[in-house]
Amino acid sequence: MFAEEKELRLVHLPRLRMESSDSKPETGCLSIIVLGASGDLAKKKTFPALFHLHRQGFFESHDVHIFGYARSKMSDDEVRNRLRGYLTPCQGCEIIREEDASKFMGLIKYVSGPYDAEEGFLLLDKEISAIEDKTERSSRRLFYFALPPSVYPTVCKMIKSCCMSKCHLVISPADKGGWTRIVVEKPFGRDLDSAEALSTQIGELFDESQIYRIDHYLGKELVQNLLVLRFANRLFMPLWNHDNISNVQIVFKENFGTEGRGGYFDQYGIIRDILQNHLLQVLQSVLPINDEEVVIGQYEGYKDDPTVPKDSNTPTFATMVIRIHNERWEGVPFILKAGKSLNSKKAEIRVQFKDVPGDIFKSKKLGRNEFVIRLQPYEAIYMKLTVKEPGLEMKTALSELDLSYRQRYQDVVIPEAYERLILDTIRGDQQHFVRRDELKAAWEIFTPYLHKIDKKEVHSVPYKAGSRGPVEADKLAEKVGYVQTHGYVWIPPTLKPS
């Protein structure tokens, strides 16, 4: 959205593909295998997303079967009972209908086994094949890795040797042949070398067309809207450059800390966890990061977690300025900000325009025009404008032109990111997933600074839990040109008094 196609891709322009309205869905046997089925990710995200797809009818054209695989010894019924408590109503529904839950649970079978030995995967293949053999159509197998990345190479080897799809004869136009696809979750390595090593290990076993590196922010409705907003609206064409835009902020804030996940989080930190992936999707013209344009912090109380080393330098907050060296964006700072245990929870992109020349209405003191894309909570797109206040006096105020999704699209089901991305993997659509070359480019930007943190050449400054973060971060943003608006608060229409 923020640059010319050849120079900067925050979204995946080269892979944009419009599906034909008369294209027919594939038919045949589809097996979805959730590896790590007993873990938090599978219970809280993967299985609820599959339930929503089932509830909305997206599995109707497929002969779908769902398998859970993990080390824990459990029966099918025990797994189903565990998962039932994590199912949530679809948007627009207040409760889960028992009929829907029962039908979904009936699709699930469970297989127990290790991740580093063939015996469990041979048993898994036997269970999948028993269902596939009942149909003459080709088998399609989707493996979802709800697992730590450390076991990815081993599990990939087990799948390759024991569980690949049996490609039967194609017997109809809708039956496009069998396939095997894998979905892997971030983090994709800790730095450039480890990410490349992981990609090489997986790439030796699977083609790039079979690998889906999932970053669920790429499945969010407002992120998917970026292309349309930028390239389908004449309004932005003359404005979208350094002549008019002062700075761009990409913000990810959480109002809670690591909450029992300190040991896991401490291995990665906020830059690896958020900045390197969620807030950045391949900037190909980025200059090396300037140490003086980075502030890292750690909230007070983080090291009270017994799983966190007492001498930890791992940042739980980071503000980083990215500079882009091309004709369109020369001189415009991109301010990336992410943190835990802050004063609010939100994710947004904030494009701040330059001051109005002349300022005849003395509106500069109110704040600048801003174009805001709010990803969560309360999805919205709004413009901050200076307007005349109603009344007899010529008095100006900040207001907004507002598209609030909950108000505008009350009767439309807005899918969760995991729902959309799982459906994309079934359809073979990779445009909203991270390619290997994109992953490499992102790590090349951040790895040098991450190594300085690891070597304690730079240090996290403390900040109070529930605050905006370190005061140094606000000073940095101000220094590079961001003007904070005081006294104005955007209120979602759903929260405004009627």
C-alpha cells in the first residue's frame, strides 16, 4: 500500500489473483491434520477456526475429515470434550447450536504418537488412508503445524516418508488431483541464519508451492483491504508520497504482559515476535537501521516471572524508525511500535500528513490530518480532519470521516484471520502467506540489531506497566516528525451514546 510495486511491498502485489466467478471447488477427500492438537494454539485458534468454516458451510463441497495428532494419550471422545469448551459462536450468533457442535465433533479423530519416530506417523497415515480408500477420488492432505519451530524439520521428514497424499486418478474436472500442503506458524527462526537454515531444511522436502508460512495478521479484514484502498481510490493517488505525508506509524499495543509465557517470550522478544513479521511484510528498499532511531524497553515486573532469567535484556517494547530509499518515500519515517503491558490494546496504521501551508485558521495547534486504518479492536477506517464547530463563531475542531465496520456491515460476517487463511490453503491460494524470499528480506533488516541486543551491546530501558511505554520512545517519534494530538480521542460509533 505504501510504495511503488517494484520497490516496497507491504502486501503481495505480484501474487494478486482474481478467481473466476464460475470456478468450481475441488471435490474429493480432504484430510486436515492438526499437529500439536493438545496445545494452546490448536485449542484456542485452529480448531475454533475450523468449526467456524464448518458452521458457515465452507466444507459442504468437500468430504472433510479432521485429525488431531499429539504425544498425549487420549481417546477421540476425550479430545472432543476438551475442544468443545474452546468453540465460540460465529459472528452474529449468541450461542453455539448443539447440532452444529456435534456435527463438527463427529469429523474429528485423534492419533497419539511421537514427533521424531515413524511409528506414530505410520499409524496416522493408516487412519487417514482408511477414510480415503472409501472414495475413488484423489486424496488431499493439509498438515497444520501447531508446534514449536524446533520440531518442524523432524516432523516434515516424518510426513515426507510416511504420510504423503496418495495421488489417485483424476476422474472429473473438479477433481484436480491429490496434494499435500503444510502450514507452519511463526516464529520462522531467530535471525537470518536460523531462518535460512529452517527454510532450507523444509525446502529440501517440500516445494515452495506446498509450504504455507502463516502470519495471521495477513488474514485480517483491514489488512486485506489495503490494496483496494490504495489502488481503487483516485483520492490517494496524488497524496501518497513524501510531498504530502510526514510520517507513517504502524502500531501494535497490548495491555497485558507475558502472563505465564515469559520463558517462551524471552527466547524471542518483541522485535522477533511482532516487528519482524506482523508489522513488516518485505521492505525491499529499506536502509540499514540506525541505532539512534531505536528505543527498546522492558516493563517493570517482567523478570518477576520465575521462567525469565533475572539478567534478561529481552525487550517487551520497541519503537524503531525505518527509512526507505526510493523516489516516493525518501525522507518519510516509518515508525514501528510494539509493546506489551501498555495502556491499551490496539493495532493500527496511522498515516500523518504534513501541516497545511499558511494555516489561516490556526488549526496547527489542534493536530494534523491523519488517515487511520484500525485493525483491532473495532475495525475501522477513518480520516481526522479539521472542521468548523457548529455555532455562530468561527471556531475549528478535529473530527473524523468514519467507516466503522461494526456499524456499516452489521449483517455481514467478517471472518477471523485464521478462518480465511485456512480456507486459502485448501484453495491453494498463497497470496496471503509469507514466501521464503520475503522472509529472508525481513530478517536481513532486523538481524544486525537483534544480535546487538543478544550481546547486550544495547539495553532495554524500564517502563511502568500500564503506561505508554518508555518516554524515550515518544521523544524519538517527536524527533523524527510525528506530532501527537492532545485532547482528541476517536470513539467507535458502537460505543457512542445514542
